[in-house]
Amino acid sequence: MNPRACIVRGLFKKETNWEVFLNLRVKVFITPSSVGSTDSDPQELSKVDSSAVITIPGRIEGNFGQSGKCRITLDGMLK
């Protein structure tokens, strides 16, 4: 397992043209309630104490599979 990589789902549709998004800069927000979770609600982020949120910048590397998931390489490591 690579601590600087993650797979994101729900961001794109499966028919997305990946060339448009390759190397696009992104930020991954990790909250205490999202650790180990596969389903994080973006609306919950606004309810979390900002000092408890970890932000890790990264970039989109490409697609993952056939269902619209994407690979992200992070600038820092996941803990």
C-alpha cells in the first residue's frame, strides 16, 4: 500500500474525458470521522472543528477502473 496515493469515487462519471483532468491539483480533507470510512458526506465537513481537519494537496493521476473512480497522488503521506 502506498501512503501517498488514494482512490476517489463519486467525483466523476464513467464517461468522463480524463485528458481534461490529468495533473489537476486537488485537496483531500481528512476529518476524524472520515478515517477508515468509504462514504464521507461533504456536507459534514462544515460541521467539523477546523483544527481537527487535515488537508493534503495532491494531483489527479488518471482513472481507476471503469466506473469513474480516479487515482490521486498526494504531496504528503496519509497517516
